Amino acid sequence: MSAGGADGREAGLPEASLVESVGVALTGLLPTIARGLFAPRPVVSRVLGALDIDRRAISALSSLRRERGGEGARLFGGRLVVLWGTQAIREVLDRSAGPYAADAGAKGKGMSHFQPDALTISRGAQWRDRRVFNESVLAASERVHPMAERFLAVVGEEVERLRIGRELDWDEWEGLFDRVTLRVIFGDRAREDQKLTQGLKDLMAEANRLVGLSKGGTYFDFYGRLEGYLIDPEPGSLVARFADAPQTDDTRVAHQIPHWIFAMRGTLGTITYRTLVAIVADPDVERRVREELADADLSAPSALNRLDYLEGCLQEGMRLWPTTPLLARETTEEVTLAGERIDEGAQVVILNTFNHRDGETVPRADELWPERWTGGDPDPYRFNHLSHGSQDCPGGPLVSLLGKAVLTRVIERYALTLLEPDLPAGEPLPLTLDPVDVRLGVAEIESTGGEV
Ligand code: HEM
């Protein structure tokens, strides 16, 4: 049981009433599934946006915390636990893939349809085996990836080859990330292999259903195509690093790649687009970004690494609009969490949409404030857009490298104006920013600095 605090509120994980539990589930948890766990459902997202559902979730959780205190709350008699205290979040994320498994529930069921042996839905010894492989190929512990120079050249060429009219739209941006992803992972010869990325998109759209899933032609065609690139890996690509990466039969190397594809072309593509929008929306931020770029050699990984203000913008883009709105874990044994006994089989949820935008604990929660990240993570385990602990994102350094590379090349080449949506500088940024709703006006900048 939770102990009572001096203010009458409880410590630990107080129990929420049924009404409070239903309120949090309806506003904070179910919308994530309804929006599409693996492929966005634009119509549902629009309806939920019109209902201002994320704001309702924030207000439901704020009032629960105000009423009861604690590091989080036990909902529905403890079968579901929602966390907001960084201490409790740390306890869970540091023991992720062990007593707190990420492979259960909707995520495990859906992902098994297109990547049954992926790291993110593995646990125990298999997870450790696959994690070492992923960390090695992605160079997770190195600030700058050993292949960074080639990856920057790929981004430079792809941005150069863009032929944008007067407006930049989401389709063009997705196409750019598609080509960058294919060349980075598989090499230049894969540049036009949209059949591969489309195959994965189709499988992920099917996985949204969660029920009645079975492996058919699309699945086998996709893995057949993908494995073709592993037979004779192209030098300079991520798959060329496989030969030197630690692995066993359990690693299932081909099954680690789909996550990289969707995280690079989809997740990173979305994040950089939103970040670009937020930069362009605020003339002061844009001026500071351009000042930082002015003398930088954008083909040098070390120079890109030093762009701290732009790094802050990217981190803010991820914090403001987390692409993983919630981190879900299932207890694989009875655990003690925040001093409370939690049964095996309980669902533990970390709601990024609340923790990142909660104005009571996060200063300037609804603003793009790049300086928040000067000097590193300002509040470890609160902002989990790349997660923390044992199952944190091993693609983090690539996210910074490729994200900043695309942003710098686009900002260097184009003068941009945000036509839609209307995001007045100094006003709170909205809780959702759907890339398809964005219209960006574009004019090419001559290399001498003047506009065409
Ligand atoms: C902006 C882009 C990205 C974001 C916001 C992001 C975010 C995340 C988050 C939140 C997790 C933890 C998910 C969970 O535990 O439920 C994760 C895990 C992971 N990410 Fe990323 N990611 C990004 C890009 C990438 C890239 C580019 C790669 C690879 C090239 C990658 C590879 C992975 C892998 C393999 C895992 C599973 C780690 C494990 O379970 O041990 N991610 N990512």
C-alpha cells in the first residue's frame, strides 16, 4: 500500500478510482491504438485532433497527480500502471527486456507480422544477442558513425537532386528520406528500390489490424528482396558492416533491418519535417540556425556534430511531437516498483504525450526552446522520445547525424516560408502536427547568398 504524505496525498503508486482509470484509458491510451500503431490512419487522427484528445489526456493525468500525488498511479485495480515520476520511469526502463518486457500486447502482436525476430520485441538472452549486433552495426556508442562521411555525401547528393517547385510537400520529403534510407542501409544500387519500402509499408498497414494476421506473399517477397542485398553487400552501406558484427544463429540479422528502414524513412523523416516547420515558424530561431550554419563545412561529420543549437532544435522537435506517444511494458514476474508490489502480467505505461508537455513539471513545455538541450539531456528519463535505459534507441547517433544533415542542406539551399498551418512565433505549439497538413513556400538561394 502507498504511504500517506504530509499533505494527505500518497507516495508510491496510489490507486486511481474507476472513473479516473476510464478517463485516462479513453484519452491517453486507446487513441494511440486508434491512430494506427504501425501506419498512420489520417482520418482517425483528424477526428481525435478535432476532439483535442491529447489535451484531455494531459488534463486527466494532471488532475490525477494533483489529487493523489505519487510517482504514477495504479489503474483498474493495478492491472495497468501509468508513470510520471522519473525515479519510477528509470526503474522500469533500466530493467527493460527483463522483468519489464516490450514484446507483449498490441506491439508484440502487430510487429510479429512484419518483423517477428526484431530486437524491439525480443527479451532475455535473445534480446541481448540482437542488441549487441544492432549496437555494433549502428555504432550506437559512438558520437559519429564510422561511415558518417559517406552518409553526409548521400544526403548532400539527394538534396541537390530535389526538383522542388514553389512549394515543398510531404510526398517530396518522404521520397527524399526513402532514397537516403535505401542508400545508407543497402548502398547506391538500392536507390530506386521503392518495391522494398512499399512492401514494408503494406505489411505495417496490415499489422494495424492486430487480428486475423497471417504471413503471405507480401511478407516472403519483402524478405526475399531484402536478403538479396546481403549476399553481396555494397561497400559503404550499413549491411557491409554485418561481416564484422558479433552474431549467432539467434541474431536473425535480416530481421533487424525492417526496424531501421521504417525508423529512418518514416520516423526520422517525420521528425525532421516537423523540426523544419518549427524552425521556419519562428524568425528568431531560424536566424540563429542560419548563423550557426554560416561558416560550417557541412560535408564534415565533426562540423555537423558541433551544431549544438540545431541539435537542440531536433531534440525539441522530438520532445514536442514524440513519434512513440507511449512506451508500454508488461511485467514478466512480480516486481516492486516505486515501493509497491506489482503482479506479473501488469501493463506499465509511460505516456510521453503527457510527460513531455506537462506544464507543471516541464518549463516552457509548449515552446520550441533549443537551449533546453545545451549541455545535454536536461531531465533524464522525463523526455523519452528516444527512450532511456537498456532498450533505448541504438539509432540515436544516426538520428542526430542524418537529421542535422538533411536540415542543414535544405536550409542552406532554400528560403522557406510556412504557409500552413498558422503557427505564430511565441504562441504555444499545437500537440499534433500532421506533416500532410503542412505547406512550405520555397525559393532557391543562390550560392552567393542572394535569392533567385
Ligand atoms: C527520429 C528518429 C527515431 C526515433 C524518435 C526513435 C525512437 C525510438 C524509441 C522511443 C525506441 C524505444 C521503443 C520502445 O522501447 O518501445 C527506439 C528503439 C529502437 N530504435 Fe529508434 N528511433 C529513431 C530512429 C531510429 C533509427 C534511424 C534506427 C536504426 C537505424 C533505430 C533503431 C532502433 C532499434 C533497433 C530500437 C530497439 C532497441 C531495443 O529494443 O533494444 N531508431 N527508438
